[in-house]
Amino acid sequence: MIRIQSLKQNKQFLNILKKNKFNNDYFTIYFGKNNHEINKKNLNISFVTKKKVGIAVKRNKIRRKLKSAVQKILINNKSINLDYTYIIFGKAKAHKEKFSIIFNEINNMFKKIKNLNS
């Protein structure tokens, strides 16, 4: 089983934010190649929402939806490339949207990233 591992240091965040990004109405994904040894059992990913999005309950719900979608993708179809580190910024529109739509959007984004780098 693949574990989700969050980024811990500010330096890691800054390195990834300088790299590639994809954008849509619900979230923005920043991604970059792992510089250290590749561990196929861990996925380096962080879920972030800005305070501007709303109160803590709203921000946490957005992060939970995004994290749940990523976990479902890891279990079902393995379209996430583990050689990369990801940061996902949730947007306010994701709060009211149904999970199925967010799941489809995030799945399509990860497929684009995998095809881009293959």
C-alpha cells in the first residue's frame, strides 16, 4: 500500500512552487521531480488552502475532499506518478462541488501529468 507523505520543510515547498503547474476551477497542482532516492511506497504530496478561502471548517473540508480523491486514485487506477512531488492548492469553488466532479478533475490532471512526463 502506498503511503501519503506530506512535505515538512519550507525549502521543499519553495522548490516545488518554482516548477510546473496545472490549474483549473477547483485546485492548482504544482509538481516537480524528486531529487532524492525514489521510494515507491511513499507519495510526497501536500494539500494547502489559503486563509482567504474561508473559515477553518471550509478549508478543512476542501483539503479532505482533495485528499480523499487522491487516495481513491491510488487504490483504483494508479495514474499518479510516484517519481514526482506534488502540492495541491484547493480553491473556494471546491467546497460546494460534488466529490464525483472533483474526483474526475483531479484524475484527469494526474493523467495529464503522467502523459506529459512519459
